[in-house]
Amino acid sequence: MDTIRLRRATGGALLAATLFLSGCSSGGSDPSPPSSRPTAPTGSAPTGTAPAREATAALLKPLPTAVPAALRPYYDQKLTWRPCDTAPTFECATLKAPLDYAAPDAATDLKLAVSRKKATGPGARIGALMVNPGGPGSSAIDYLQQYAPEPAPVRARYDMVAMDPRGVGRSAPIACLPDREMDAYTQTDQTPDTPAEVTRLTAAYRDFARACRARSGARLGHVSTIEAARDMDVLRAVLGDRKLTYVGASYGTLLGATYAGLYPSRVGRLVLDGAMDPSLNARTINREQTAGFETAFTAFATDCAKRPDCPLGTGRPETVGKRLSAFFADLDRHPVATGTTRRLTESLATTGVIAAMYDENSWPLLREALARTQKGDGSGLLALADSYYERDPDGTYANQTAANPAVNCLDLPAAFSGPDEVRAALPSFRAASPVFGEGFAWSAANCASWPVKPTGTPHRIKAEGAAPILVVGTTRDPATPYRWAQGLASQLSSGTLLTYEGDGHTAYGRGSDCVDTAINTYLLEGTPPPAHKQCT
């Protein structure tokens, strides 16, 4: 029996932040310097003070509090609940939302999937608590029904609710390449060494984008985070809640913060765990995430080097990193068998390693997978990569790999306009991560050929007048670096930063009693922790 299985983090689905594939970020010049590691200085605790960010980003303005007459039918609709087909202990329903909020038309309405688990008691019901695991592209319904970490006291008092955002999962999903073509796409070399390899990579991105346009049509232009946040407000009203209570992880924090910026007077209790900073352009996002994964790999390498069976040997993290880079280079020349029709390429192996960085509990699986690959069996790293891509054993892919770039490429201008800009940025990405920098830089180029123009730009979110909002950051988070939590908390007029000094992606429900107690108290009593509270 194959023991290599990727363990999902209980505090947030593993795929909560798959910006590695997104290539979503800012176009044009990027004047900011290479990111330093997003952790506190050695020997000092995080202060919660936000680093200098892009102060020129515009402020997200709130929407009018009155519901426009054209949107009233959506706010007044009634949901018909039924047992869910695949999870009969949960209830499911369908919410109608306009494809285009600027021009609502019943003929083009989207049908958004919703699921809930009613409050179990004991204790009086507080209301509904919406959850979203991030992505963008991860199914909130799957997360609710399989992984949602909210403990018994919270489930007792709240109806737990999830809605797959537009374009995701069961909600008018974006479709791009057929499954049979996705295997080849995920094996595309993302560290091209020759002009021919650069041409193949850019062609793969172009063909992927064209497939998205062909198979998704008008939906492709209406899956932005702002539109998804507006859908959340419709659902809040339909559920009968005056204010929104919400737990969002990773990209789910951007969704929740956007909601707060649009509807500050409707903010109830918002937990934003593994926060994103909306003021950053896309190139900066990708480069700082690159540094975040280097930080996580350093922690892994330090731990691995202490073990006699470490497949990357002993020594300083830099030395271990060089061995991993050599390992990847060897796979680029000589892919390894996996016991399937697919071979383990450099691209798939890199993805497998990245997948294990999300949760330190996956480090033993990574060590085993690396050791097996060195012996000619790449099945372990392939399993890690497949978990990252949400590929089932039968070869079918969830729509995460389609929805992720669809949202990201719409939310922000592209990180790079083409290969020349990528080449110019390679030194800064390599400085951020000698191990992953080159691959992250090239992967950030896929929005260059996106068929729909972006509708969003970097912006700050103040949410003036909102109730206290709890922002949670993990100091060695690979996917959403700690400084992003600092940045978001400092922007929000009522933001409170809770710091978890540790490893892995997100903090809630991942083993820290300090973190869980602080968040549960906030959700149940409305009292946020003291400013700059730190947990281990």
C-alpha cells in the first residue's frame, strides 16, 4: 500500500493558496526591491507593525448601503434546502446571483451552490458563520463538509455555511483544458533553459487561456473577488443575518476583507487567517510568496538535516537547498518512473515539494518521497503534486486549476507582459529563493496572454466604521507571508493582528490552543484578543 498521501492541514485546505500557478500579478514596471524574508528578526518577536508597502494604492470605496431596486429580487429570494446528494447530513441549496452586477439580467443569472450544517446546540443560536478556504478556486462546500476546523463550541452556536464562489466547484465553474490535456500542461517545464523551451512554455500558457475562453464564455469576465464578495452579501441577506460572520483562510481573507471594504456597516465577526495584502501588485505578490516558500523550505531543511535519514544530507539550509536544486536539475534531464504512464518531471517534482511546504506535518511524507525518487520511484512526489493540483487517481481534475488563474488574472494586471520581463526579474526572484525563484518567476507569466482584461487593481482596504476584524498571521507561512497579515491589519480601521509564531499555512485549528482560544472567544463573544497578541 502506498503510504505517500498528502495530509491536508486542518486549519485550511491545502490548496488554500495556489498562486504558484496563477501568474496573476502586476504588469508594468515594479519599482519595489526584492523582498526580505517575511519573518521577525532573529531573536525578536513580531511587533505587528506593518512594513512599508505601496502607499499609492487606491482605497476601496464602500458601496451604497441601500440595495438598488434592480438587485432587490436577488436579496428577496428564498432558498429551498434539501439534503446534499454526497453529504446527506448537510443541507444544500442554490442561490441566484447576477452575472453582471452593473446590468442584472435574469436570463444570464448564475446559480451558486450553498451548503449548511445547522447549529447543534447547546446554547442559543448566534447566526450563520460562512467559511471559505481560499484558492482562489478551492471549493468552500468541500471544505465545510470535509475539513472545516471550527470546534464543537462554535458549531453548537452557529449554522455553518459555505458557498462555492462564482466560477468555482459547483457554482458555474470555469472550465479550461480537458482532463486528458491537463496532464501534459502540468508537466510543462517552468524553468526553461533554451529559447525553444521558453516558446513551449509561453505557448502552453496561451493555449490554456484560449481553452478557458472557448469553454467558459462570458463567465470568464465575471469571476472577480469583488463580484464574489457581492454574492456573499446577497447570501447574508437571504440567510436573514443583519451582519456577516465569516472565517476565511488564505485567499479567503482577501474575499472577507473585500467584503468589509464594500460593506463596512454589515461586518459582524470576521476572522481572516493567513492574510493577503490587497495593496500589492501582482509581481510583488509572486516575489514575496517566493520568499515565503524559501522561508518554509529553510525550516524544512533545518529539520531534515538533523535526521540521519535525511535524503538531502546534512549541513546548513543553503547546502541542503543546493542539493535539492541539483536533484531538480537531474530530473529535468532524466525524468523518473512513477509506476504509471506519467513520469516524474522537474516541474511535477517541484510542485510536490511545494505542496509539502504548506504543512509541517507533511515533512515526513516529503522526506520519504525524496528518498524513493532517489531510488528510481517517483510515485511519492507525483502523489504530492497530484494533491496540489487536485487530480484524482482516475485522471480527473477539480476545476481549481482553471478557476485560480481566472480569478487572479481578472483581479490584477499581469505580473509580466512576456518573456523579456520575466528574464529581467529573474535576479530578484532568485534572491528571494535560490531554490524556487526561477520557477516562480516563469509561472507568474501565465496572465500575459489572458483573453479577458483585468478589472481590478491593487487597493487598500480601510473598512471605516466596521466592527473589530481579527487578522491572523503565521511567521513562517509559505503561501501568505507574515508581512501580508501585518499589512492588512494596518490598513483596516478596526483590524487586530493575532500572530502565530510557527510553521505552515494558516493557524486556526492547527494545534495551537492559544490561537484557537483567541479565535473561538472572538466568534462566540465578539471580543477580539489584545492588540499584537502572540501565540506559539
